[in-house]
Amino acid sequence: MKTITLNTPLDMHLHLRDNDMLQTVAPLTAKSFAAALVMPNLVPPITTKEQLKSYAQRIKIAQGEEDFEAHLTLFFQPTYTKEFLEEVREDIIALKLYPAGITTNSDGGVSNFDIEELRPTLSAMSELGIPLCVHGETNGFVMEREAEFVSIYEQLASAFPNLKIIMEHITTKESVEALDKYPNLYATITIHHLLITLDDVAGGMLQPHLFCKPIAKRPIDREALRRVALSGHPKVMFGSDSAPHPQSAKESCGCAAGVFTAPIALQLLVELFDKEGADRENLQKFISDNAKNIYGIHPKEKRVTLEQKPFQVPPIYGNVVPMYAGEEIGWSIGLVE
């Protein structure tokens, strides 16, 4: 039986939610990942030191005995001062910027991308070495939103050359091309965007559990994502964007955006890299090493061995339906140490 061992797998874009949902999903990531970068778009969003401390404690309780570190983020607001950011620096790994209303719980995001309006906070972040994570979409036509946002990334990268900017969950060839144009641009890529296109979401019967934002794009975009991920490109890293919603919110009118992949992300990644004949070292770079270098983090070591034997994806976890629910995938998680 073929096995692959990953050293210290990291999920650099994760939604854990809160309350009962947190209790359901946190142990699933904590079991197989050493650490994760956790999103701040709760209700209300995390904008204060007190909220950061409280959320960190709730995550710690929810993960139970699993050896796992949650790296928290602050919901970006252009009014943050350098003094405030200095105060919370030890509690966060990054700030997360959402365009207002563009995705789940983002109504309090940025509505004006005027560089001068954002300059005080972004300059302070640059001075303090705090990375900026961005959900990069405009309010344009849904298939063009991310490509349209590339010009904003370029403005930000040029105006703040010492600020690390992470283009989150990129889905287009235009975003991939932007990576090598600016030394301070980086990106996360999800497993579902490496596997599916819009045809899988809506080409036949609508698949609500594959609907997410940014929406899956064209085959040419998926191939661009695969090219940089499978090659171990040093500026890309894995971020699942695993985004749980109750089954009732997904299988309804007004389907909530988000794909829940936390329980099967590592298995699917290994399956893809193995199927494509990619170098195992490139998988290690994508799942861990690149993130360590980009964020300058030193997580506690955790070794996860995956086995090439079928795994039947459960139909539901609590009240959350995972990607590929009820289907069989080719790899399983074996030893975690």
C-alpha cells in the first residue's frame, strides 16, 4: 500500500465559525493539521483585542486534546491606528480585508479602495510586519470579479512595497500571472478550486455544496492554479477556505456560499498530486514549507501519514454536508503523530 507522509501540514485560510458550528468543525481540522490561519468574519466581526482573546479561548476548548495552533486574524478597518496594531500584534498573524458585502459576513468591509484613505492603516501594518490578506473581488459580473480586482492588488503592491499581500483563494489565470509581477504578492489556493470548474457547480443539476465565492471558473483558470501548486511555486500555499454552513442554509433558496472540505482536504490534495505525478517535495512546499517562509512562523511539528486506500466520505458532519458527501475518494488518513 502506497503511503505519503506530510510534515506539519498547515491550512492558511480557514473558517471555524463559532458556537455549535465551532464545536463541530474545529476538531476535524485540528486532527490532521498542525496549525491554521482562522478568518475573522464572525457576527460581529473580530475587531478588538478582547474579541481576539475570547475567540482564541473558544477555539482552544473546541479543539479538545488535539495538538493544533489557531493563528487568528483581525477584520480590517481603515481606522486602525499604529498604536492599536502594536497592542494586538502578538495576538494576530494578519489582517483580513473584505470588500463590503462581497461574501459571507462581510458587510462591514471596505467600500472605498482609495489608497490615501487606506494608507494610515496599511503603512502601520507595513512598519510592524503584519501581512494583509485580501478577498479580492469587485462587484462586477460574477465571472470577472477576481480578474477585475487584480488592478487593485497592483495598486496596493506598488503603494506599499514592504507590505506582504496575500491574494486569498485565487481562482483565475490573471491572479496567477500577477504573482510574479510584484515581489510582495502571494496567494492561497483551495483544494476545491484545484479540482472543479463552474461546470461542476452548475453545468447539470445545481450542486449547492460546490457553490462558493469566489465561484469556480473555467478549465483554463484551473490549469493555471494547478501549474503553480503542483510545481511548488514558492509564493503559493494551501488555504482550504473550508467554509461550513448548516445544511438548511446550503440546500435552500439563497444558497450560502462556501465549500466544506476540512475533513478531506489532505486526502484530496495527496490524491491530486499523486494522480498528476507531481514531486512529493512540491506537495510538502504547498502544504507547509511555503507558508512557513511567507509568514515566518514555526509551528510545532506534526507528521500525518496518508494511505492509498478508499475513504467513504460521510454524508454529513453534525449539520454540515462536506464536499463529495457519500462518495469514495482514493486516500485515507492513517497515522498522526
